[in-house]
Amino acid sequence: MSLSLDTFGASPVSRWLAGRVWRLEHAFERARASGRAEDDTRIRIFFVLALFAAGFITLAVGATHAALFSDAGKGDGYATPAGAARADIVDRNGQMLAADLLHYGLYIDPREIWDAGETRRALAAALPDVTPDRLERALRSGRRTFLVGGLTPEARGRVNDLGLPGVSFEPEQRRVYPLGYTAAHLIGFADSGGEGLAGAEAALNTDIRSGAAGHGAVPLSIDLRVQAALEDELYKAVAQFNPRGAVGVVVNVHTGEILGMANYPTFDPNQPGKASLDARLNRAAGALYEMGSTFKGFTVAAGLDAGVATPTSTFDARQPFQLGYRTIHDYHATHKILTLVEVFQHSSNIGTARLAESIGVERLSHYFKAFGLTEPAKVELVESARPLTPKVWDEDAVASTSFGHGMNVSPLTLARAYTGLLNGGKLLPLTIRKLPPGATVDGPRIVSERTTETLLQIMRANVTGGSGKTANVPGLNVGGKTGTGDKYDPVARGYSHTKQVSSFAAVFPTDGPVSAPRYFVLILMDEPHPDKTGADPTGGIVAAPAAGHVIERIAPFLNVRRRVDTMPFAEIPADPAADTGEEH
């Protein structure tokens, strides 16, 4: 063997290695020349041993470094794909809502199976959810085939203990929602590739994926205690009135944080593919409704803020009122002159339309736009839907929208507008993120603080002596506005008198300064049916009681203490069924 020192290039390492090999080769030649073959053999053995020792040392150093310093395998015993991993989602108090957990996929290789019959029987008994056809196809495939995924460590252990040749497992990542149906539409779900598809999983997708690297958690604004009470009371009302759908929302009016959001029907985010599109629909954010008389709160606020009315202003509701092309009637006519407070308490369409006329077309449409009623609710949820608004704002449009006709909005759009009216007059974005304690949120001014103060008292008067009496909770000073809107029937090209949307928009507590802690609650029933009493399922019958029950249960969680009841303005007798925003 003949080597030149230039064989390995000119680098110092190459020259050093070439020199050592050259010296070793000449040592072999000297041993042969001296006739001492045993020296030649010893040198060669020593050289081979040295190479093996160097290799083992290199492997040992690499393995030690991997064990001590590599991130592989940390946490759950295997490294998840970086692009698919997602951080935990928790509620505002740190309670688990969603997490990545280690699961396993089961594979079958028929070439390694000794007894196909035994394997078939054992797996059929251990995995009852696997169809016989699927199992049979895997056993006859002639190659290693995926059979089923999502096995928990416990399930994997049970199958593994069967000792079946040809059955193997591979770790896989799976998103798990431990509370199942609870807050399903708000939390949402992600696909197997780690991409958020709905709810917070989609809205906060970037934060959730980046948070996985730091093994952190993404906190949402909801409080599970509030959420549980909201869902329980909403579903009780659903069981009583059997609606097509239902929504419940709780919002902190000063921060816009959504503390609870419930939808009916609901679904299990662990198995979203098994739910219908209707069940997966986030009605709070993505469904549009004519809200009926809850819109009267916006018209009254606009009238107060524009200075065209005060609580004692009077409106003639003795006869139907003509505005634009519409003749406006009251569902339960009073046939008398009403103050603004009484218009609100009796939910008078005539009085509200007369107020809208006083405000004027241009000014009222400007207020509605300022309240955020003509745009999707500003919230992180991708499901937030754009309202359906009048194409032309004229007298006819004002007559309709003043009491909740001719305009379809989502429950979150309504909630956002009300929070702006009830927090001192600032329109804030809603949020599903937990904000830092003491955080201040700002937004454009839509009404004055004085308007907020007056509206709070008018809403309180509606609960003490108006259509919202069934929502009253002693000591919590609840205020609110009922709404019952007949649904438009596209087949009949008119409004149905058998299908309606019944709701209640509530606020508590109404007393104290504008800056005091305050919360908005909305309960909505889509096409409720009469219960065993046979009463017309209006907002005062089906939604207001549920809102009152929710408020009574969540007040302790929100540190709202009971206090002396306020009784603003004069109480008047009112029927809770008299809350419709329709023309009958």
C-alpha cells in the first residue's frame, strides 16, 4: 500500500490522519521485513481494536448527550410532531378544557400471524367498535395494515397482553376534550393534523400551536362554574318548551369577556364527525334572528342619548300608528298615553315607533350602526356572522327595526351592543381570551354615561313592574327586556304566527355607579312550544325565568352580593306575555 500525504487533502486533520495511517502501514512493512510475522499480526489486531473502541466511545457519547440534553421523549414518552402539537386550553381559573394526550394506533401484519382464527376472535372481543369487515380486510391484506387509532394506554395494554403475533402499535397524538359536551361550541375542535377547525381551537390556532413548544396553556375567558350553571338552566328550559334551538350568553360588560356561552343542540368535540351540521352550528355567533322587542332597548337608548325623550316623555298609544308603509299595532293594546318607561314596560310597538319617528331616520340608523348592529360581532370566533340589514334606511325600515323587525343579527351582536349601552357608553369588542386582572378595555363612545344610568333604571323598572317580572331575583337588582318575534316564513312570504323567537336580555346589578361590576345575560329560544300550561311561549314566559335562575346561581361566583332592592319609577301591572315585537 502506498499513500501520499496529499491523498486526504490539505487540511490539518486530513494530514494528521494520513500521517498516522502511513506510519502504521510502514510498521507492517518493517515487521514483515524483519521476519517477525507475530509483530505484524499484533499490530493489525491492535489497530482493529482501536477502531472498535473509537466507534463505541462515539456511540456512547452520542447516546449520553441525547439522553441528557435532547427534548425527544420528554413529557409523555415520545416526541410529538412539532407541527401537530397543541397547547392545553384551560378556563379562566385553570380548569382543563382541551389537551393533547398519548394514544396508539393498532396495526396488523398478516405475514406474522400464526393463527388467523384466534387473532380474529381475540381482536373482535377486545375491540368491539371495529367492524368485522374492517378486521377481515386487514387480516387478508397481505401487508402491514392500520386497523384502528385512538387507543388509550389502557386499551393498548389490554390488547398487548393478548400476546398476538403480527399485532403492533405506534404512538399517535390525539386532541382530547375531557368535559365532552360542556362549552363545546366555544372550545371547538381540531383535526388530527393539529389544525383548529372551530371555536377557540380555530380562533386562537396560532397561539395554541406556538404554546405547545413551551408546554404552556392558553386560558379562555369562560368560567366553568358560570358555564355549568348557564347550560343547566338553558337545558331545563329546553326540556320544558322543546325549542328548535337555544342560546345562552354571559358577558362582563366592562371587559367584553364571554364568561359563558351555551348552545342547543350541542355535540361532543371528541367525536365531531358523528354530530349533525345543525348540532355543530354555533348559534350564539353564527345564527341570525329577528330579535323582536329586545331591540326596543336600542331605540330607547338612542332617544335618551339624542335628547328627544326622557323617562317621563309621553307617547300616544291609543290608536294604531302609521309610519311609512306600515300600520303599527300593539299586541296587548293599552289604548292610552304612555310614558317612555311604560312604553318599555308594556313593550308597546306604537310607542316605540313614535319614539323612532322623533329620533328621525338618519339619526336612528346612525345610532344602530354605532351600536355595532350592522356588522358581525367583533370577537375572535371565526363563526361570527354578518347581520342582515335594511338595504335602504327609510321610514319603513325605521318603523320595523325600532322594535326588532326587518333586521337579523346574531345573539353575540345583540350582546355586544347591549354591553356598550350598559358599561357607560363604550362599544367594546367581545373576547374569548382571559384578560389580565384589572385590565382596562376601551372603545368608541356610543352613548353618554347619563344614558347608561337612565337605561339601567328603565330596564330595572321592566323587571319590577313590567314584562320581565319573571326574571326578578331578590337582592340582585336585575333589569332586562323581553323579546318575542314572529319568524318570517319564506314559503308564505309573511310572518308566521306559530313560529317565533323568544328571548330575554338581562343586566345585573342595575344599582351602583356606572363603573361598578356588571354583567349581561341573554337567553334565547328558537321556536319554543307551549308547555303543559298552554301559555303562549313568549320571552316573558320561556326566557326571562331561565335568565333569573342563571343570575341567581352565578352571582356568588362573580362576587355579586345581595343588597337592598331598588324600585325605580312607578310599578304598573303588566302581563309577562305582553312582550311581542310583532304586528298582530
